[in-house]
Amino acid sequence: MDRIGKIIRRGNILLGYCSGFLILTMGLSLFYEVICRYVLRSPSLWTHETAVYLYTWAMLAAGAYTLQAEKHVRIELFVDCLSPKVQALVRVITSVGGALFCLLVTVQAFDMIKLSIRYSKVSPTLLKVPLWIPQGALLVGFLLLTLQFLLIAMMQLRDRGKERIERC
């Protein structure tokens, strides 16, 4: 399990950096659009759509990294009042619940992509981007979130098991 966890953590970090690069690329393309539109008086046709797709991929690919780094919004007011043992149990339960929800979204995203490929769906713009490309962000992002939630739950259970062994 430690080896799989290490692979997931490294993959999340890599995707975190990739997301930063995508946001930088998005910013540069929007800057290019501003220059074209307001200085050269000749707006481009591709920057807005491209920026939306870059943003979608950046946000969804970085979700698992954000969860791993414990930077997601959490409401701790209630949980902080609980004992450490109950807090650990709550973390396991919420992680399993998060994994199940993310797995459901992953399956739905897979079905959506399958239909987009089957019917050759493309964006209704001049770029005619195959829709499975931006939809893939949903599949990849939620699959990685599912794995990260499961990893958190397994680590929490493993740590609770170690505590019991140490007490004996």
C-alpha cells in the first residue's frame, strides 16, 4: 500500500505543477487576446475557448493534489470538538463518502465521453474541438480524487491499527 500511495502522491504533485503551467498558459493566451483586441484591433477566434478548456483541465487535474495537501475547504468547527479517536473515524467516513461520490462522477464522466466519441460530438465553435477532450478533465480529475480519498481512508485505518498494536 505504501508503494501505491507513493505513486499516487507523486502523480498528484506532478499534476499540481502541470495545472500551474496550464494556468500560466491560459494567462498568456488571454494577454495575447487583450493585445490583439485592444492594441491591434484584430481579436482572435481561439483564445476564449482555449482558455476555458485550459482552466477546466487545470482545476480538475489539481483537485487530488489540493486534497492531498489538505487545502480543500473543511468545516472543522464541529469536528474539533470531538476526541482524536472520533476525529479519525469521521475522517475515514468522510473519505469513503468522498470516494464513493467521486467514483459516481467518474463513471458518469466515462459514459459521457463514450457518447461524445460514439456520436463524434464537437464544440459548436470555429475550433470544432472534439468534446471528449474537455470532458476528459472531469474523468481524470474525479478518478484521481477517488484514489486520493481512498488513500486517505486507508492511511487513517492503518494508523489506527498501529495505535492499537502499540497499546497491547
